[in-house]
Amino acid sequence: MNETMSSAPIHAPTLTTDAPGLDPSDWAAFTEVAHRAVDDMASHLAGIGNKPAWQPIPPSVRAALHQPVPRVGVGDAAAYDSFTQHVLPYPGGNLHPRFWGWVMGTGVPSAMVAEFLAAGLNPNCGGLEQSPGLVEAQVLSWMSELLLDDANASGVLVSSASVANLVALTTALHARAGFDIRGEGLQGAPYKLACYGSIETHSWIKRTCSVLGLGESAFRAIPSDADFRINIQALRESIRSDRAKGVHPFCVIGTAGTVNTGATDDLTALADLCREENLWFHVDGAFGALARLSPTLKPMLAGIERADSLAFDLHKWGYLPYGIAAVLIRDAGAHLSPFTTTPSYLQTMSRGPMTTGVTYGDRGLDLSRGFLALKAWFTLTSHGVDAIARNIEGNVAQAQYLGSRVSAQQDLELMAPVALNLVNFRFAPVVNGAALDELQLDAINVEILQRIQEQGIAVPSSTRVHGKFAIRVAITNHRTRFADMDILVNAVQRMGAEILAG
Ligand SMILES: *Cc1c(COP(=O)(O)O)cnc(C)c1O
């Protein structure tokens, strides 16, 4: 013993009182609150289009949600009243038919039922011989068949495409590092490692390279062409030049549906190149991969079925509530390799609940896992894949409609080709026979965007296309209709004219 050791007792003090548990003392009162929640949420959703797309949070609400620790509870009914008063009216707005900011999903009411059931049943989906594991296997094999033409890929459901991409890149790194990375990690690396994707690759790649200890510089951002697709020749040269310098390339990332413009890389060319170069071929299909559910749109994603791994969200274009995404990995052994552990307390048994062992808890970062699969299984079973596909097609049609409306207006400018469900445009009027300069255009469009959001008319977001500020509309919204696009076009023109008039 020395004096610096903790003075905290090793054993808990003796306690003698039994606990009451946390179930309701009155189940009828519980179901009454639960029924109110169902009724209120159904009417909230049914009337969502008549509410503002977004509204600022009043100071009183900020104060109500900044309270001391509640040592003594108020009960379900009072907690629910506080929710309806302070939380329900001030969300980000992504339920609304005219919310097209960033790439956000709307959710589908059927999945709310599943979320309730999943929380009620509350299984730990890390493993065990249990029906929820079969549900997850079913969802993964459906998605694998639909997106990779192969019902047997390994996979796991995770909370976001960022995590799905991280799991895939970790797998790629372990499979193709060329040395024992599991034991020594990058500290045993005989050479530097590199991975490749276009400059339009989503920012998950930087975070992943940082977290994996590769460093952001391990990612080679290859230029894209006029259609925002990766320049294959430049990619080829970058790989050749790295090899000549003794760098070890391990993975090429193709994007199906880039976040800026909706472009999809030439996935067939990337698959060919990866085969020639013996590189892992990963596809980030966060939202774009879901277009493959539509027979009409499927050809746009040709080559995706040759990916070694595919990451995609179900909370964007799958219309499921947050947070659910999936990673599919062709080589099941490669998938398990970085993640499997066999501690004594997780030993597989020959009979009983532990016969299947830790299945999903060995395929990613989470060991204990919630029942994510139920909302996917329930929604797909209830609506059918064709209904999801019809809405995806509808969103593409709406993007094309908006693109054509923009192109037809003198004072609006389309900033990038409409690739999938994404439209970038700006207000660009001719004033006294002359165009405004770029700085003026940026400023006026920033102001238009903020007014439209603030007034709750619609929520597009923004990006820069070739350095120019663009109003960006990304439609992963099953509540949107063509008429909503007309409302947006009219609002942009009206606000633009107002700002010009001073
Ligand atoms: C949204 C997105 C991601 C990240 O997905 P999250 O679910 O937000 O983590 C990755 N790639 C692309 C192309 C995206 O659009």
C-alpha cells in the first residue's frame, strides 16, 4: 500500500432495503400517456405541411431545457406535457415537405410503431440465439440482394453511414495492409499506406483516416471531371506515382451519389482498376445506393455490384427514422478479422441462448446493440420495396422538374447538372443590362437562403460549386410534390427582387 492509492472503498457499503423497480405502479395510467403520444404524433405528422418548415427556438424554451438535475421525478404525464410544450414544436424541420437541406431523411410513420416495439422488447442485438438476430439477418440479406445482387454478403446495421464507412475502411486496411496490422497496428508498418477517392468524397474519409491513425494525408483526393465524377486517368497516375515512391495503396473509394452534386463515379471503371491493381474497392453509397431499388434508376449505378464493401444509410433515402445505416462486405472472413474478440465472458455454448455466440457484436464497434433492424424489417414488410422505389423516383423527378424550372427563368442559374436528386442553383439577375459580380451574387444568395429558412417557407442548404455559393436542394423526402418546387422558385425570385430593391 502506498499513500497515493485511492481512498475509495473496494466493497459497497451494506444496504438492506429492497428496490421498487421502475415499472409503472399504475399500468392504466401508463397506457393513457402512451395513447396520447400516438394520437398527438399522428396528428402532428398529418398536419406537418401546414406548419413552418423551421422556426427559431424562443428563450423560454431554452430556459425550460436548461434545468437542474431532477433528483425527484414528475411522472410520465408531466414529462410528456413538457415534451409537447418544449420539444415537439422546435425540431430542425426535416419532417416538412419542403425540407431539402443537407441530406436529411423524413422518416416514415410505420417505423414509429417499430421503434416503440423495439424499445419495448429491448433485446441486446450483439448476439444470442434470438428472433431479433434473424430479423437483422433478413434485412441485411434483402439489402445485399437488392444493392449487390448477392444475398450472402456479410454485414451489420450501424447508426450512420459515417460509421458504416469506418467499418468498411478498417476492413479494407486490415485485408490489404500486407503486414500484421491487428497485432502491431501502424506501429509495425514497413511503409506508408494510401487510399484514393475523388475530391468530392464526403468528409467521413478524413475523420476515418484520422481515427485509424493513418492521418488525413493518407487520403489522396483525386480531381473530378466536369460532371463531378472521379478522373480515372488521374487516379491511375496517383497510384503509379505512390507505388514508385514505395507507398502501399490499399483501397479505392467510389461514391454513388456525392453529397455536393449527386454525381456517381464510373463504378465499373473503378472496379476494373481495383482488380488490375489488386486494391480493395469500397463504395460510399450513403444515399445514392438506394436508387438501385428502382429498376429505372438502377443502370446509373452499374458497377456497384462489384464492390468489396458498400456503405449506405437507411435514414436518408430509405426514409427510415434516424439512426440506421448498413455496411455490406463480400468477404465475411475479412469483415470479422479486425473486430472479433473472444473474451472468457463471451464464450459460445453448445446449447441455450449462447449457441450462436456474438454475431453482430463482432462485426463493428458496438458490442451491446439496440434493435435497429426492426424498423427496417417492419417498414419494408409493410410498404414493400416497390413503394420505397417509387418515392425515390419521385424525388429524382422533382429534382429534374426544379432543374428545368430554374433553367427556364432569366434570373436563375443552374450551377451543376442535375445528376440524381440534387439541384444547385442561384439567383443571378441582370441589372441595368449587366450581371452582378461574384461577391454580390454570393452575398445576395446567402441572404435569400436565410430569409427562406427563417420565414419557414422551405429549408434548402448551401454549398460552393466551383467556388461559387449555391442554394442546394437535396430531396430525400417522400412528402415533397412538384408544387413545393414552384413555391421555392417563386420565393427565391421574390426575395431576390426584394433584396435588390433594398
Ligand atoms: C450523409 C453522407 C455521409 C455520412 O452519412 P451519415 O449518416 O450522416 O453519417 C457519407 N457520404 C455521403 C455521400 C453522404 O451523403
